[in-house]
Amino acid sequence: MAKGELQLEPGSNTVESKGLKGGALGLLSSIVVGMASTAPAYSLAATLGLVVASGGALLAGVKAPAIVLLAFIPMYMIAVAYQELNKAEPDCGTTFTWASRAFGPLVGWMGGWGIIAADVIVMANLAQVAGSYSFTFVCGLGWTSVADLANSTLWSTVAGVIWIVVMTYICYRGIEVSARLQYALLGIELVVLVAFSIVALIKVYTH
């Protein structure tokens, strides 16, 4: 057995420790981290424009609610799959470990590097959005001199890199610190989404 692999003791359902701190996250913290990982506000910001473009006639249109509901099905199945896999063999290196066990090291290697490549691409995109919206947020607080920076690729990238550095440091501090930060960020995110929804409904019903 290769170094670092999980090993079940004969006649036991326990798994050899990998050095990870057990019980670091409770149920509520796990829910908060999970919800934050889906990034509901970012998903809305990234897709709403496409949904309503040209009145929605060119894209989703009236099918948008059905598409959102159908998208829940694969998400639910993936969540159940992760739950069952973690019951059988708890691990945080999900793609690499489980794919290697089931399909061999080559598939696990490809899956692991695929996740890394996807994360690099997505993080670059998220960082640019975060940088641009940071300037927009500061401008809304009254610092209007930075309004033009929101449309600058250079300064949005600089701000995005700063966000990446900050988030990296938070991850370095540990999952407990990350979870506590997610409490605040998710709370703000949900408040903004609720306020946005209320204003939108008022605008619709008052024509």
C-alpha cells in the first residue's frame, strides 16, 4: 500500500487518521460553508443578465424557472454521492482518492489535475469580478473617485489578486477561521439577495 493511503484495520470500520482535525466543523458550520460554496449571489450576478437579455426571448425566457429546478437534480445526486462515499471512506481529497480506488491511478490523477485546472480558471474569473465589484461598492459608499477603476482591467486585476492573497491567508489560518468568516459573508449575501428580491417584486407589481 502506497504511503498516505487510507487503511482499514481488520474487522474495524475505523479509518486511519490523516492528521486532519476531527470535529472541526459542526452541523451549522458545515451548512454555512456548503451554502457559501454554491455562491448564490455570484451565480445570480453572472447569469441573470443572460436570462433577461432581450426580454429573455433569445435565451431562457419563460423556461428559466424550470431550468433552475432541473439543475437541482444533478446537484442533489452529487451531494448524495459525496455523502455515501464519505460514509464508506472519509476523505477530503475526494476526486483523486475515490477515482483512484474505483478506476485506477491514471483516472484519479486526471481528475485531481482537472479540479486544479478548473479552480485556477474559476478563481481568476472570480477574482476579476470581486475586484471590479469592490470598486463599485466603495464608490457606492461615497468614494466616487474610484468609479472608473471598476471598468479598468488592470486595477480590477490588482484588487482581485489582493483578494486572493487575503483568502489564502484565511485558509492558512484554518477551517474554523474560514467558517466564522463565512457566517458573516453569507449573512450579508442573503440579506442583499432578500432586499434585491423585495425591490424587484415591488417594481413588478407597481409596474
